[in-house]
Amino acid sequence: MSSPGSSRDASEHSINMIQVILISATAAIGGFLFGFDSGVINGTVDALQAAFKSTSVGSGFNVASMLLGCAGGAFLAGTMADKFGRRNVMVVTAVFFAVSAWGSGIAKSSEEFVFYRVLGGFAVGAASILCPAYISEVAPAAMRGRLASLQQLAIVLGLFMAFLSNFLIANAAGGAAQPFWLGYQAWQWMFWAELVPSLVFLIALFLIPESPRFLVAVGRRVHAAKVFVRLGFLIHEAEKKVDEVEATLAGDSKPRMADLIDKLPGGARRVTPILWVGIGLATFQQLVGINVVFYYGAVLWQAAGFPESEALMINVITGAVNIGSTLVAMAFVDKLGRKPLLVFGSVGMALTLGTMAAVFAMAGTVEGGTLKLGGAAGITALIAANLYVFCFGVSWGPVMWVMLGEMFRNRIRGAALSVSGFAQWMSNFAITMTFPIFLAAFGLGGAYGLYTLCAVLSIFFVLKLVKETKGKTLEEM
């Protein structure tokens, strides 16, 4: 068998990049739905609280309930994909997205709403794991970072479109709780808007092939070679690539969670060290508080003294900044590498979160406890918040997903992704569920002080434990 390097050099000269990009973009629609489903709740929080007569804790659970489904979907997706195939499981997620979008809009109670949001969360969690893994398995090593970053670009585009549609619908109706088309309230139409991309994703999935690396793992060599040929490999290159992938799987049983436990001399066992790095990356991405901005943006800025219409408009601006920063990340992730971007992002987030925490802590209040930000303080908070989103979007946003899709060896990828994804979504749930509690108990300054501490800790985590993966094939990992 040729060395990994020579195989890579030979094959990537003949890669059909148009085909690879189209296939990757199709898979990334799952990321768009991930972002849309995560962001659509942003403009509906107050309307849901009024519609279901929820307490502050109940309102927090209405928002965070989706994340329990996300944790379950992420945990099960890897092993399900190893058993049934990446594409087949993505088809199921597309159906769940559509059902959740419809059901969330017709819900008559918190319990019914939570059920549909958990179902949608299962789809989001599964998509968060499967889409970057699938893209990594069809992309050439030299471009894998940029192509896997399509996932994050799609996520932020989905967030932006959710913010924009929420703003347009609420503006047209006169508020999220006001009647809109056909007598239904605006917040219901905000959820139903997701039906369009859900159906597009479902149809498009039938036009892309199964992952060739999955096909090799289940013994379908001929089919795998055909997929490599479709990706642009010459026939002899495709056969060599199949041999190369098969060699990394030789002597192993079917993928299972037990593969994550290493057997040491003397009979001792331990969790494979690379899994702890994956869990750390997944957890820190959430502990810096990014989804507080995306889930509670309207609430956050209204708590800072902005009216609803301006708060929703700030969300749109933040979404645009997120898109721009992700494009910057895509341009540099394969040039500068993963680790330098993570360090830059951690330092930038620590500084901007610290600034926001200080501004919110020193702000005065008006009757009712609402913050009163003066002209300079308000501008400082807005600039710091958007710089924070930029620092996240150029680093931890896309790079965490890129690394999770590529850092694990073929044998353990599905199981390791499941565990890392579960950790990511449970951290997301913890941050999202506790924000209203922190807001009530400690104010915005206290909440953002905690996120600042986590950003500082993430700097040391990256410097100490994260290894560079730029330019390596999955078989070299």
C-alpha cells in the first residue's frame, strides 16, 4: 500500500471539486436548519411566556428544552450513523425538523411545545454531529477545513435568517404576540418559516451519495470505490483509497462505544485521551456563553434598556457579524491552522466578555430593575458584543466542528462524536437554562463575569492540550 502522503498527493490532483462542494453544501443544509431552529426561539420568548403563562423558570425551560433533545440526538447520532449510514440518519433528521417546526407553531400548552422542541432538538443534535463528519469524509485533506467550515457558515446563515424572519414577521404584525396571517399569532409563523428549508434538505439528501468511508467500514468496497470515482478519483486511485481506508479498520470489529476505552498493560483501562480533548473543545464552546446571545438576544438587549423592535434589529446585526466572521475563518482555517485561530478567539472573547461584564455591572437601573445604559455605555456594550461574536465566529464557532469531524481516527469517529456532541449540548443546556436565573440573581454583569472566566480558561486548554490537524488525511490522524 502506498504511504498516506503519496496517496493524498496523487488523488487530490484529480478531485472533482464542483461535485465535492455541491455534496458538502447539501449536507450543510442540516447546519442551516441547526442554526434556524436554534435562533428562531430568540424573538418568541416573551410571546411564549404570555401564551403559556409561564414563570421565569418555565420560560427558561421552554427555551432550553430543545437542548435536551440536542444532547440525545448528538449522543445517538454517531452510533446510528455507524450502523445505518450517514445519509440515512440525516434523512430522518430532515423529517424531524419539519415535524418540529409545524408542531411548535400549533402547540397549545408548554408541555406540547416542549415535546415538539425536544423532537427538533434531536434533529439539531444529530445534524450537528453528522453533517461535519460526512463533509470530512468526502473532502480532500487540503480543503477539508474550509469545506467542513461550510457547516458553521450554514449554521450562522440559519441563525441570521431566523433573526431576520423574526424581525420582519414581528414588525409586520406589530409584535411577536400579535395576530398575523390567517389569524395565527406572529410567533407561530416564526416557527412555521422553518418548514421550507426542512423540505429542501429532505429532497436534496436523496441526490448525494453515502459516505465512502462508511461503505468501506460495512464491507461495501465496490460501492465505496464508485463514490470515490464520483468525487473525481481515477479508478486506480479510488481502489487505492479504499485499500487505505480499509487498512485503518483492519482487524477491528464493528464500531461501538467500547472502542473509546483503551486497554493498558497489566489489564488496566482508561478513556482514550483524545476523547477528553474532544469533550473539552465541545464544552468550552458553550461555556463562553455564545448561545445566551443567540437564544436570549432580544431579552438581553431589552434588559439593557432597548425596546423590542431595536432589540430584534440588534439580533439581525449580530447575525450579519457572525456570517462575516465565519467567512474569515473559512479563508484562514487551512492556511493558519486550527490551533492559532482557537487561541486568537479565546483571547478576544475574554477581553470583550470582560468589557461587557464591566459595563453591565456599573450600569444604573430604572424603575422595575431594567438596566439604564447611557450613550457611551450603550455603544460600548454593543461594540463589545459584536466584537465578541466576531472573535467566536472566526475561531471556536467553526473550528470546534471542524476538529470534531476530523480529529478522531476512523475506528472511533462515530462513538467519539456522539460523546463529544452530548457534552456540547448538555453544556449548552446548562448555560441556557441558568441564564434567566443568573439574570435575576446577579444581573447581566455577574452572568457575563462567569462567561469571561470560562473564556480565560479556554486559552490554557488550547495551548496545553489541542494538537494541530491542518493538512492531514483522516487516515493519518
